[in-house]
Amino acid sequence: YLNSSDFQFSKEIDARTLVNFRIGWEDENFGLYFAGNNVLDEDYRIGRIPSLTEPIDFTLPISVENAVLGEALFAVFGDPRTFSFQVEAFF
């Protein structure tokens, strides 16, 4: 169990532009599609937990003032570039 909200002092994540698409054909009963996500293969973080250059004093409330932050220790990255063929049936 990890509660990252205690350690993610900065909620800011870098801006990014993602290009996704879905094209295809459909009629009343089914559809055929070709789709792509993150077409330009952008590397981006959707969350991070910074490392601490000094230990936290847990007798004080956890805050930016009570911790010295370093570079990100743990990060969650967004999905990579993917392409897919999709078939849908309508009932």
C-alpha cells in the first residue's frame, strides 16, 4: 500500500501534447476500425514521488517546509505508442 499524496509535495506535471486517432467503417450491425494512441511516442510522466535529501521529521506535519526535496525517486509514465485494429458488433 502506498499513499503518494503524503510525499507528492508538488502536484505539477509537465505539459504534453498527445496525438490519438480512430478511423473506420460501420453499419447497423458491426464496425471495423484502425486506431492509434500516443502516435508521436511522447514520453511523459503522469505522477511522481520526489526523493528526500534529508530525512523527514515525522513529529512535524508533512509539508514542503519540513522536507528538502531532490530529484524524482519514483515516477509513473504514460502509455507508449500503440496501434490496433478493432471489431465491434452492435446488438
